[in-house]
Amino acid sequence: MNGNGNWWSAFISRKFLVLAIATVMLWFGKIADDIWMYVALAYIGVNVVQRYIDTKTETKHRTEETRGGEITVGPGEKP
């Protein structure tokens, strides 16, 4: 896929689509303010957790590559 396809799929993700639909429903008075707030907080929270997991996974893979695939465990850490 080219760069535009990656951007498009990231922009129109399921989570974003849910937030966009909730925003439109709020605009037309179909849902209450507090329901929209819960949807928005869930969207933000899930994105933060997903980014954290992606960062940890990327760091782990980078560390394994620099050590030749060996995973060393420090004191008090679990493998």
C-alpha cells in the first residue's frame, strides 16, 4: 500500500468512526452530552494504551535485535 493508503486507514479507523458518529449524533441531539463524553474518553484512553503497547513492543524488538536475539533479564524482572 502507498503512503496515502496507510494515512487513510489510520484516519478512518473503527475507533475514529465511532467517535465521528457519536459527534454527529450529539450535534443532532440524538445522544446526551455525558454519553458523548464517555465515547470520547474511551477513544482517547484506548489510543493511549495502544500507543503504549506499540512503543513497548517496538522497544523489545529493537533490544532483541541489538543483543542478537537473546533476552537478558535483570534483577527483579520476569522474562
